[in-house]
Amino acid sequence: MFLDVVFFLLGAVLDLAWWAVILAVIVQLLVQFNVLDTRNRIVWMIADFLYRMTEPLFARVRRFLPRFGAVDLSPLVVLLLITAATILLGAIRGSLIRSGAYF
């Protein structure tokens, strides 16, 4: 029962992180193409929140990526890492179930 809660919470955190990255990329693109105006207080608050949530992840990945000019591939790498962590979490849970340590 306790492990169910732990795996559920870890999965939920990974899902929320995945959606935060997707939303941050979409909002940033809409701001860059002047579809959204950051002078609007609500737009600015949402964009700032998403930036603060995702930029620490993006910055760590950018240190290892080569420069591609104006193209930023760090969100793609972060999404791949989140997906890999989700798969790993499922594999760990399955391994614990098969070994009998998870009941």
C-alpha cells in the first residue's frame, strides 16, 4: 500500500513536469510570435511561472548540448529524460512485483 502511494506520487510528478515543459514551450512560442502579449498581467504571470518551473531543467541540459544557433533543443531532451524516467519507474515497479517485494 505504501509503495502504491510512492509510485503514484512519483508518476504524478513526472506527468506534471512533462506537461509543464510542453506548456512552457507553447507559451514561449506564442510570446515570440506576438500572439500573446506579456504586458497582460495574467499572461506574464503564467509565462513567468512556467519559466521558473522549467528553466532549471533546461539550463542543466543546455550545459551539455552543443550550440545550434537560435534553436533550443533542451526542451526536447528534457521531455525524453522525463519519458525515460517514467519507463524506468514502471520497470522498477514491475521488478518489485515479480520479486515479491511489492504487495
